[in-house]
Amino acid sequence: MKSTKKLTHLAMLITFALVIHIVESFIPTPIPGAKLGLANVITLMAFILYGLNSALLVSGIRTVLGSFFAGNFLGTGFYLSFSGAMISTLVMAVGIYLWRKDRLSLVAVSIMGAVAHNITQVLIAALILASPYLITTYLPILLLLALPTGFFTGLVVTYTRKALANVIDDLHSQ
């Protein structure tokens, strides 16, 4: 019963993340590749609820299905999105570890993820395009944008966690 409940929760988290991912793709941004990163709210909640493997699962399936729906599966956009999602999730794992030891806030963890995502995407783009120029010109802009977007996403996770504290405690006590 416990594994069925967890599987159902993960399916719902993946669905929420996918819907946010798709909706976010329609929000115009002045800088190509820049996003609000709202789907990371769901990735961080998966971390809090079920740990690293579940967060990687949510993040990975979201990017794969999102690329199918966007029509760019196995295209450049997919590789940028998938690599950014996986590396940022792994970096956030370090942040979650420190958060559980009361050494970091969820806002800091979210900012770490946003920064890691942008660094990874620019490095992959620079490799694909054979253009190190992207690292010196484009990366600083994306890193500046990672601060407010990561901050906002971290606040959403912090308040969502507080609102769902009883639910989360019930999950962890089972």
C-alpha cells in the first residue's frame, strides 16, 4: 500500500511539474533560454517528500515529456533542458542535505539549483555551438536572472512546505 501511495504521489508531482513546464514555455522572456523555473517548485517538493531519486525522476520525466509536447525531443532544446534539470537537481541534493542540517534555507537551495541549471545549459550550448563566447557573454546575464527566479521559487517552496506541514509529517511517519 505504501509504494502505491508513493507512486501515486510521484505521478501527481510529475503531472504538476509537466503542466507548469508547458505553461511556462508560453511565457515570453526578453532573453532566450531564460525561464522563471517554476517547475523547480515541484522538484524541490519531491526532494522534501521522497528524496533525491524521486526528485531526479520528477525532473527527468518532466523534461522528457515536456520536450515531446513541445516537439523538440532529442533536439538542442531537449539536451539543454535535460542536462540543466539533471545537474541542477544533483546540486540541489547538496543543498537539501545542508538544509536538513539547518545550514541553508530552501531559498538558498533553490538559487543553487537555478545557478547550476543556467551554468549547465550555457556550457552545453557552448559545446554544441563550439562557441566559448557564450560563457563570457551570455552566462553572466543568465546568472543574474537566476538570483531573483531562484529566490522566488525558493519562497514558493518554503511557504508550500509550511502549508503542507501536516501532510508531509504524515508521509514521513508512515
